[in-house]
Amino acid sequence: MKIFQKVKQLATPYTLHLKSSPVVVMDTFCEKGNEQKFNVFTDQLIGGDSKGVVVFKEEDEAVTFLGQIQIDKKKQLESLPYVGIEYKYSKSVNIAKFTKILFKMRTDGQIYKIRIGVNSSYDFGQHHAYAYIVDQSQMWNTYSIPFKNFEHQGFDKDVQSLELSAEGLQLYQFDIMKESKINEKIAVQIKEFALSQEELTEQEINFKRPIFYKYLQKQDILDTGREKYNQMMHNVNQKSNPNGKSINNWYD
């Protein structure tokens, strides 16, 4: 079997009622005014031109994030141009007893970076850890990302291999962001965010991060501008978008 056929996905959408035990719902975003729980952040902090806005769409009962990455080739930024939204929980939560995060979201089919902010007892600092999701169904899905699947930022290489829960970390922030080297419009909706104590599935336990080789460029993959990630495989029995409307039409 070829290597690319063994690649596991970073996050898998599946049907789950977030209020079911042993899941702890951290917050919901289904009412007008919930958009105020999020802050937009963009590459304007480093001299870029990208922009975004958070609104509440009553017809979908969800917080909606619309953004636009704008490239100016005359500007040399410290990183890829980006735009995102951040949600800061009112109190830090010890994640040692939890195995994964869950969030109910709908995207426009692009690659998104899911980032969590944690306070560490390891070095008494604040750090970020991240994973990626890809889902081109444009349907509402509940995503599950085990803490062990997140890459740490700010730790040395010896700590990189440790699970987040092993550090006794306190979760205080949840971000959704898009990075790109080309001009792009983005659209994301979110309804709920939760933590789970559920045991990991066999797929989650055997998770291996994608291996990026040049031959993968010939396969059905997406380009983040820096690394390449395989697209999410979809259930053939999954229903199509009921209204037949792309969420990219929100810009119209």
C-alpha cells in the first residue's frame, strides 16, 4: 500500500449531540449577541491588509465569520497572511481529565487552522497548540480533535512529543484561522464548543500525522502555501446541502 493511502486525517466530522455525557459544553453561539464573544485578528498586526468581521446569522442560528485575505507583493510579512477569530473562555479549564475538544461548525471547504491557547505549569508561560481541518461538504458537522493530535507551539523538541494533558495545562482560548499565500475569501459558522472525557477511538489512537513528499503533489491534495494536507474523505451517504446554496454566497 502506498504511503499516501495510509495518511490519517487531522480531524474527523461525525454526528454527536454535544450535550450528551461525558461531554462538557463550554459555550454555545446560537443566539444574537453571541458574536460579541469573538474577536477578529488579522495580519494587520504585522503590516498586512487582510480583514474580517463576525456577525450573527439568524436564519442559521450561528455565529458567522467572514474574512478576506489580501496579498500585497510589495510587503514582506513575518508569516503567511492570515485572518481569524478568537474565543477566550471566562475561566481557565484544567484539561488533564479531558481527551479531546469538540466543536459544531460549518466551513466553505478550505483548510482551517484550529488553535487552542493554554497556560502551562511546565514553564509558567502561555502557549498555543494547533491542528488542521478540511471538510468540503459545506454541511454542519461536529468535529473531534484529540489533544494528542495538536502540535505544540513554544515548547522545545523534548516537550513536543508529550500529550497536552501530561503538562497539566489550563485551556483559556480557542481560535479558528486561515493562512494563505493568495487572495481568498473565507466563510465559517460555529454553534458550539465542548470538551470530552470520552475514550479515544481506534482511529484516534492510531493517528499519524500526514507525511509530505513531492509525489503527493500529484494526488488530490490542497496547498496551504507552506505544507500540503490531504482532503477530508466524506461519507457517500451524507446528505447534500439542503438549500443548495454555497456559503460563499454570503458575500453576495
